[in-house]
Amino acid sequence: MMNKFILRNYMLYSYMQKQENTDYRIGGQIWVQKKGENFMGPGRIALLEKLSEGYSITEAADVLGMDNTTAIKNIKAINEVAEQPLVINHNDEYFEVTKYGDEIIKLYSQLKEEHTVFLEKLNRTFEEKLTKFIL
């Protein structure tokens, strides 16, 4: 099913930050889209992880620094884009992450690891090229 998703590395979120050997660091976030709609990103995965750990929606939102309305909107958006529900709402507070949701969390974690490896390689290449310009 993952082949139906459009994977985009939004370099809009790229930024330069301190690194040990140089003052520059290339960074980025990874988002998964389906038919142009955001499906998964760091905030939504963090929310799913907290719900999977047994947090209520209020507790999860509070820990993540988001309000309840935003958290619930994210859950609804995830379920609308997904092939099947990632989260089931049992009542206003208790949301259960489905087996499919747990698999999406794992898959996103793998994507994030691969993305980190890619960024490290990109940083090494950038640093090597940059040092050629330094007199």
C-alpha cells in the first residue's frame, strides 16, 4: 500500500544549525502524502505514539503542546486519508490506535531512520564541497 503514497522530503523545513566540524547543517522533515493530502508527519506520528501508549487525547495533546481541537482534527484527517482507520474513537477522550496504525508508526520510524542517514551523507558532501571554497 505504501506505493500509493507520495513521499516528499519537504526541504521547506530545512534549516542550518550548528554541527561539530562546521557552522552549517542541512536538516529536514519527512512527510508522507496521499493524492496531495498530508498523511503522516512528525506531529501526527507523535500523537499516534502517545495514544498507542495509552494516553487520553487530552493528555497526549498536552504532552505534545497542542490543543485538543488540533489533536482531534489531526486524527480525523489521518483517518480520512488512510486506506483504513489508524485510530478508533471510543468516546470523547479515549482513542485506540489500530493494528494498521501501529504498522504505520513503525513504517514511518523506518522512513525517518533512512532520511537521517540520507541527511548525514548530504551533510558530509556539503561540508567537503564547502571546504574547497575556504581559503
